[in-house]
Amino acid sequence: MTHSPDAALRDRFIGGMSHAAATVNVVTTDGPAGRGGVTVSAMSSVSADGPRPTLLVCVHHQSKVAQQIIDNGVFVVNILKDDQAYISDAFAGRFKDQLADKFDCCDWEVMASGAPRVRDPLVGFDCHVISSERVGTHHVFFGEVDDIFIADGGSPLIYARRSYGAATRIEVPGSIAAGKEAEGQRLSVGCFHTFAPILLPDMIRRMTALQSGLKIDLIEGDQRRVQQAVMAGEADLALLYDYQLPDELEAIALTELQPYVLLAHDHPLAEMHELRPADLSGQPMVLLGATPSSDFATSIMENAGADLNVAYRSASFEMVRGLVGQGLGFTILATRPASTVSYDGRLLVTRPLVVDTPRPSRVMLVSRKGARLSPQAERFRWFCKDFFDLH
């Protein structure tokens, strides 16, 4: 007896399985049927006992890699590190316009089976096929493991809630009672890395003073990393710039940051009380290379018709301040720390940047659209509004 497809049940199944966190794996093969590879999340251990350990992977039947694995009889499971999402995207077909061959995205080693392994994955399992079965739309391949590569360090790239994430260690409660109490006291907050040290310490001090026992986990990174943390449910809320925020996020404006020019105290332009892009035209520039900061600064210059002369760039906020302090160029920033001294003790000065069309940077509080916030997250959201109203 066959059952007709239940579309509603299928959609609920896919939605439910999207919450199941899994490592991100690139399965590769080579042999008589040629070289191929595909990104999969459906990979699992079967048994460590027996003549050799076994595992399974699932590959969609429409992927030509499925037939290649059948014909070649071998495959390698490359478990990716949390900084190798670009490899996953390449083998998921997202960089077709950039790569003539997706294998060009990284370096490779050949395993004993002849199948390629990412040179530095977290783990690489070299397998030969012992059985396979078509179940629904996927081929389930059972592989016997012949050899294993294990990296000296690194953390796995995780996929959950249709977004990449990273594994983090958590504190294990000492008792059931303590676990239940801690469950209602934990909040995960993401923040763009340049303004996180300036805003979050004071906010956390005030928030924890209002709610005794509250545990706040911090996730810092660039715009893309923090966005993914929110969409994956790794972060309950996050503070980000208002820059290309995806439709999956709901955003509330908290404050505006006006652009300014940072200079060494003895820079010739430091004698001026305010500066315009024309004053900076052609001058050596130190660019904060983290998106959206880099786009923000360069667009101000380009829109004013000023010539860009980027002498140095760095993703580190303090490195940029250090280079400026040494007189190696000016920079345009929006985040304004209290200190007027660089890490290496050089004096810095700030000057207002006057532009014909002001372009403030807005700091947004973002959450996943449609997600039901915990009581702690709701309190943090209202706290943020009050905090920025007072500043």
C-alpha cells in the first residue's frame, strides 16, 4: 500500500529538522567516474565496532556526485572548520560565477582511496562504499572507514536554522535544580566587534544589576558572523549597523553615530577645527577593512568626489588607531571610544567630518523575525531602548 504525499507534514518535517544542528561536510570522490564533491549535513556515525568503523552520508539523487560515488566506490567525508564556510558554499554551488571548478576554492590532498581531501579540514574520513540504498529523494551511502585525518586544533562549522554557526562550550550545572534555575537566566547577545567594547560593558553592568543571576553570553564578530548567529538562534538579539540586513531579521533603530576624522595629534590637518572630504582628497588613508565600516568610509569620499589613497587597511579597530597614531594616515570612523591614546601610547585627535549629505551610521537592535523572545530577551530589548534614550 502506497501513501500519497502529505505536503503539510513534509513542510513541518523540514521546518523541524532545520532546528537539528549538524556539522557541515563536503563529500568528495574520484575514480573511473571522475572527480566530484557536494556539501551535505546528513552524515552520521553508524558503528565503531566491526572489522572497520562505518558511517553514512546522504546525497540527493539529482546530484551527479551520487552516481559518481556509486561508480567510484569510494568517498571522503571532509568535516569543515568554523572558518571554512566558503568551502561549503563553493560545493553547494553558490560561487558558480567565481569558480570555473569548485575544487579551486582550496588546496587538496589525495587519500589512499584516490579521493581528494581538503588539505586542512577538522576531520577527514576516507571510506569505501559497502552498501547504498535509495530512500525517497536521497541515496544513503554506508562507508567503511579505511583512514582518518584529524586536525591538531579547530572547531566544527555547524549548520542549524538554515544558517552557519559555531560550537561553543557551555557550563554544566552541578544539579538539576541549578540547571532549571540557570535555564531561565541565560541571554545570548551578539554585537559588531568595533563598537562592542564601547557599548556592551556598561550595558551588561547595568542590566545585571537590575536582574540578579542573569548570565549574558557574548558573540562578537563582523556583520555577517553576527547576523548568522541571530538567524541560527545562537544569539537571541544583536547590535549591528543598519547595513544590508536580511529580510529574516527584525530591526529597531537605537542610535545614530556621526562620522568623524581620526588623526595623529601632530598631523597637519589636526590644526583645522573641522574637515571636509575635499580636505582629505589624496591624503594617505588607513581604512578599517571590516564591512560595513569600509564601505561607509569609502562611500563618503567617493560621493564627495574626493580621491581615495588607501595606504593601509586592517580589520582591527585598534590596529587602525595605532597606524593613525604613528602618522601613517587619517581614517574615517563612526564609533568613538573615550580614549584619545592608541595602544602604543600615541596621542590622537578627532575632528568633525562635514559632508553635504550627512550619512549617519545607525546602530540597530536585531532579532529573528517571527521568533518568540524569552522574558530575558524582551527585558534586554526594552533596556536597550531606555539605555540609548539616556545617551
